[in-house]
Amino acid sequence: MSDKTLAKGKVLVVDDNPQLIKMLSAILRGFCSVSFATSGEEALQVAAKQQPQVILLDMQLPGMDGFETCKALKSSAATANAAVLFVTAHSEADFEVRALELGAVDFIAKPFNPAVVTARVKTHLLLAAQTEAMRELIERDSLTGIYNRRYFDKQLGGEFTRHRRQALPMAVIMLDIDHFKLYNDGYGHVAGDECLRQVADILSSGIRRPGEFVARYGGEEFCVVRAHTTQEEAAKTGVYLCERVRNAVIPHEFSPTGAYLTISVGVVSFVPRQGMALQDVLECADQALYQAKKSGRNTSCVNSFD
């Protein structure tokens, strides 16, 4: 594992002993980013914000003890994937069994050996990096490099739940490259693949806010999810994305719509509520996309979701 990769690793130390925090800081700061918390409650807040790959957790903490903190960390979607290592003087089998059952992955014995701490933390940072790389492979479209349908389905469900809990609006936008079959037939499949990559880059570079993402939905169709977005804002986004693709002036001499590549866009904005089905939302966006195509393409249409 390279020093550059390790430097991206984040470790959270949870302990109420200033001396131990100082010692662990001296060991870890040489190869990763380190943050600290002195209680279980503070650990949950810091971990949710910092998203550490590794958490060194003391058993004896004020308020929530190590077991309670570990359980809470593993129960939260924001911190469930972090590797929890108990730093403890306990070596009884019952202690280790309970810790493992709660989601811990390793132990560092007190008094600790700096070489052992370094080796174990580096091992779990490496595992985290490998897991993230594998996740990227699984969730990325191999042709365009943007997110794929698998990621879209999973992430849309998460955003839907979050917005329902907060009673806030969000938007789903479906986009289709106009006359892409004619482009493929006219320029060839190699050029068609490059066209898909160009459009993916144009769309993804225009969507950057937290909670927003672009995914390849299938073939020449893409989807955009926008967080905290009203219908008016979503409508503007649809027009904006049309303009971005049109202004890229990608030649399409085989298109009946114009001399350059264009897209059609279907937009729906809604506040998720109990009993609302995601499939109905997608169908609503698809209907708006159909209307855009029916209206002559190279345009964006908005559909209301009741």
C-alpha cells in the first residue's frame, strides 16, 4: 500500500485518557489523518462527519461505554462500514465474543506496542481501500465511468427515505440522447461509445451538489437525482442540461432535429411521503421524457406527481 493511499486514510481515536490520545496521535499521524473523541456520544458525531475508515475504541468511556458506542456506530448507515478496533486491557473470551458480535473486527491490547498499532491500523486501512475500490467497480458504468443502474437504484432509495424523513422536495430527471440509433448507424459503434462518454462527462460536470448524482440508466438514457429541489428548480435544471449538451456542438449530421447532438429531458419534483412508490416516480419522469420527445425533442418537460 503506497504512502499516498495511506495518507487518504482517516482514523478516529475514542478515549477519555489524554495521555493515551497523545501516544496514539504520535504513532498514527505519520501515515494517516487522525481525529479524536473523548466520549461515545462525541464519537458518533465526529464519525458521522469525518467518515473514518478505522475507529480505535476504548471500552471504559464516560456515559456510553465501548459496547454501546460500537453498537450505535454499526447501526448507523453513515458509520456502519468503519472498522472498529477495541483498544483494551480485557483479554477474556467473553469480552472478545461480545465485541465481535457487536461488529468489532480486531483488538489492540493495553499497554500497546506501537509497532502492533501501526501494523493493525495499516492493515484495516488497506482493507477499506480495497473494499472501496471494489465498490467503485461494482457501481460504475464500465463505458462512461459514471454511476450505473445498480448504484442509481440503491442511492435513489436512500435519498427517497432521507427526504421523506425531512419532508423536503427532491427531483428525478430522465434524459435520452436524441436519435442515438441514427448516430450509431451513421458514425459507427466506436464513435457511438465516445458520444456516450462525452454526454456522460457533460452531465456529470454540471451536477455537483451533495446528494446529487448522474447515472447511466441504460443504453443512451441517463438519470439525474437532485436533492432539496423544488419543481421550479428542477425545471431550470432540465433546461440547463439541454443547453449544456447542445452547446457542446457535437456533430450529428444524421439527426432530423438539427446539425448537432441534442437530448430530451423529463423532469419530476416531489416530496416523498408514506405509501409513495419509487416505481411510480420513475414512470412519472418517463412520461415527461416521452412528452419532450413528442414535442420535437431537444427540450425539457416537467410532470407533476400527485
